Amino acid sequence: MIGQPDLHTLVAHLGPLVGTWRGAGSGSYPTIESFSYVEEVTFGHVGKPFLAYGQKTRHAETSLPLHAESGYLRPVAANRLEFVLAHPTGILESLTGTVETNSRGLVLDLHSTSVTGTATSVSVTAVVRRFELVADVLSYKVAMAAVGEPLTHHLAGTLHKST
Amino acid sequence: MIGQPDLHTLVAHLGPLVGTWRGAGSGSYPTIESFSYVEEVTFGHVGKPFLAYGQKTRHAETSLPLHAESGYLRPVAANRLEFVLAHPTGILESLTGTVETNSRGLVLDLHSTSVTGTATSVSVTAVVRRFELVADVLSYKVAMAAVGEPLTHHLAGTLHKST
């Protein structure tokens, strides 16, 4: 095995994301009851021009696993990103958007260019994801259009980097 | 934290896959030079009715990272599976197929129902994946139709479970 390589220059501006983040979030949608969860998000890298993304949530009280998702964040031009994600529910998201860096952190604004799924997955037609890193706090919001509903807020969470 | 839960009954027949597998493989395609790699594949679970899949390859000689992919394997009926996968190249695969279990192991035969990608990803139009577990050896083959070529063998590897 070799040690952890340096960040690729094309993802250097995303360096503050790299690591494991833990915290809590809540979800709502017109078709379901609202819920709360604890969460772990990891952004990893292997020295290539992308970040690996993994997410797991657990029920806030029972600790039973709820959701998971995994994928890759890939810069494609200055301040532009693509994000591809797979879900155990059979959903696949392809998103594109922007990254803004400033002295306090960074903001990723992403919207889906396609959402596909397996034959048994529910219908999701659009997803919007925003990540905001300010100082040491990573917060995010996810909106989606699904099961006939228009684009509607779905998830929000606040995470701190795990040491 | 809670300990490792039992396998969900809907993935019990896939139990022999769960763990970390290491080995080597080789790749070829009409449009590229053939190549060899070392590989690590992980099938994980959290007690829910799916397996998480992660894969990483490195150059056989230099140990530099080559490919990665991640996703989820989800049984949808007796002997039927779906498999969703994201790639750092911007490709997203949705596959469906069968699992056969026998006294020596199991065989997964999967073919894509859709392959999508980001605006900057290469064109892949079909993928066929076969996993075969015989005793303690996991082998796989991947064929794909891409960049204008018909469905053609692309990857083969042989892995052993890491202890």
C-alpha cells in the first residue's frame, strides 16, 4: 500500500470537503410523515480528479439504518461540477452545477440533468442539491420532484467534521 | 454504535458475497490498449434488503489508482436482482438480471436496462456483468457497448476473500 496521495489540482478547491462528517438532519415531503436522522457523510479521494462521496443515515432514536447513497463529484471546468449518485432504492442521479469558493468556505449548487431508476424504483423526475461549507460546518439541502409532486424541499442537515 | 446486524432475509442468499475481496484483473477494448490491474471489491450490508458495492482498481505495477465504482445490489423477486452503479467517469448504470445459487456458490447475470451519463462522460450504451462465486473464488466479467462499438468483452478479474 502507498500512503494518502496529494489532492489532484483539479479538486484542490474542494479540499475542505475531504474527510468524514457527522451530524443530524430532517426530512419532509408532501406524501410522507416528517422524520429526523443522524448522518455520516464522507468525501474521499485517491489523488485523481474527483471526490468519492458516501452517505449513510440512521434513525435518530433507534439507530436503525435508514438511507444510504454513494457516488462521485467531478469538476469539469473552472467553478463547474458534475455529481453522479446511486441509491439503494434503485435511483440514479446525474447532476451538474457550480462551486463557489470564498474566504469562509464553499457553496455547491447542483441540479439534476437526469434522474433514472430501475423498473421497481419510485418515480423521481428532478433533484436539486446545495452544500454549504462555512468555517467547520457543512450544511446541505435537497429538494426533489417525485411521485407526481413538483420540486419540493425534502432534506436538510448540518454536519461537523469528525476528527 | 450498534454491532453488525444480521443479513436481511431478502439478501440471505447473497451472504457469501459479503466481505472484502482482493485480486487482479485485465481489461481490453477495441479502442484502447489492453491493461492489467489489482483490485479490491467490497460487498457490505447494514441489515436492510440490499448490499452496498464498492470497487477500486490500481495499476498492477505502479499501484497508482485506475478505476472506481460504487452502488447497490437489490433483490426484487426470487432469483431476480437490480444493480445500480455510479462511476467517477460520470457514467450511471442500471442493470437487472438473475442470481442462481447452488451448492458450490452463486452466479449473477446482469444486463443494463439503461446507461446514462453526465454531459462530459463518454457514450456507453449497454453493459453486461457476470459474477461467479465458486468455493472461495469470485470471478467476474464485464462487456460493454461504448463509443460506437457493439457489445464487446471489456474486463475480467479473479478475487479472493480478504481475511
